[in-house]
Amino acid sequence: MIKLNPDKLANLKTSDQLFDEKYGVKETPTRVAFEADSAAWYFGELMRERRKELKMTQADLAERVNAKRTYISRVERGESDIQMSSFFKLASALDIKIRPEFCPV
């Protein structure tokens, strides 16, 4: 069994500390931008994987939502800040059920 060095462990940074150093503390413009970009990338990945599961091409999906294939490509790469209505259209076309949950922060 490997024995961990407690001194080294004490000097390890948390993920929050690393994010604070690289992108700024929470609610600063750089951190907000990073989190928005991360969310766009994440949802784009989910949509791409679902589209592939359904054996659809980007052109097929674009046709279903009355959009251009290049738009679908940008969404999947997290390069397009999509409106909520577009998000719901894409989700519906991909047979993804969305259940919004509103709760106080």
C-alpha cells in the first residue's frame, strides 16, 4: 500500500483555488466568462453525443430545427451562445426532455 506524505497533501490546492488563480474569483468578469464558455461547451457535447446516438448528421438536425448546418456545428463546439428557445428546439429534435427547475440561489 502506498503511504501518502501528509506534508505534500497539506500543500495541494483545491480545484476552487486553481480556478481562482487561473480565471479569477467567483463573480469576476473573467470567471463568469469562463463558466459561460464551459457551460456552452458542456451542452454542446451533450447534444453532439445525443445526435450521434440517434445516427443523425448535423444537416439532419439542422433541417429538423430549421437552421443551418454551420449553426449546429457552432453549437456543438460551444461557440454559439444559443437562446433558450433554440435550446428547447434542439432538445426536442434530439428527443431530450428538459425539466426546468427554478429555485432561489
